[in-house]
Amino acid sequence: MAVHEHPHRSPGFHLPSFRRNQNASASESAVSAATGTHTARAYAFASLRLLTGFAFLWAFLDKTFGFGYATPSGKGWIDGGSPTMGFLSGVAAGPMESTFHSWAGDTWANWLFMAGLLGVGLALIGGIALRLAALAGTVMMALMWIAEWPPAKHLSDGSASMSTNPFVDYHVIYAIVLIALALAAAGDTWGVGKLWAKLPFVRNNGWLR
């Protein structure tokens, strides 16, 4: 009986394919690294969101109840104090100096300012309506930047302004942070952003995301 060899038939014993295992391992490592980077980024943005939200919320609470920090005890909003009087009446430079003086202590200015602090703070803490919070917070920061007017070297009375930077101060940084948090959908991690986005009126109005 003749024995025919089949040149295309592989032998019965196979050595392990290290190249295939290495490719699979490299692919799994790449996926794992990408997932880890995405998770770390999400946690970083979530942490930044919560800290920024607490900064806004604390400002609201201190001005409302007078905890004795930026607002002296007994001079909180509930005690009859004005959240805007001290800051706006103290504006001493910039193109809107007289305008801010006229707004200082007005009821509408107090309510609008405090509503902004509370609204932005709660939105950031909960991770909801971040786009709206970014818009409102950026407007607030822009007005406060104009009120302090960092470009000025001297105040209206001629004294040095002591401005540390003519363009970038903490108001600008806060505004950029708010915009970045909204763009990154930072409310989806450690927040209820995903649940908020599923609500019908939010789905139909993207600006409420």
C-alpha cells in the first residue's frame, strides 16, 4: 500500500504561536490603557466639577448666613446685609466703575447675583445643566473681571492697583473651567448627568444638557 504525502497538510504537533499571543496581549493592553486613561480623565473632570461647585455654593452660603469668613457674622443676606454692596461700591477702576456703583445694593442686583451663585453651584454639584451653568457662570465671571479691571496699573484715585496680571486672573480661569466641564460632560461621573440627559425636555433642548 502506497503512502502519499500531502504537502499542504500541517503536521499534527503545533508549537505555540508566540506572535499571535503577543499581538493579542498587545491589543488587550492597548484597550486596557485606553480605558484606564478615559476613566482617569472622567474622575479628574468630576473632581474638578465638585470642587468648583463647592466654591460657588460656599460663596452663596457665606453671603447668605454670614459665617464670619468673607461675610462677617450678623451681616449676611438674611440679616439685612447686601451681597453686592461691598464689592460693587468698592470698584475703583475700569470702564464700568460708575455703572457698578449705581448697581451696588440694588435689590435686583442682589437677587440676580445670589441666584447665579446658587444655580451654578447646585448645577455643578449635581452634574446637571452644565451648559447653562457655564453660560451663566461665564457672564458672572466676565462682569467681576471688568469690576476688578486687572489691566489697570492705577486706581481712579491714583494709587497702585497691585494687579498681578493684566489679563488672566481667577475669574478667567473659573470661566474656562466651567466651559471645559460642560464640553467634557463632566456630570456623567459622580453626578446625575446621564439621568438628566434622558429627561424628555432635556433631550428636546440640548442647551439644557
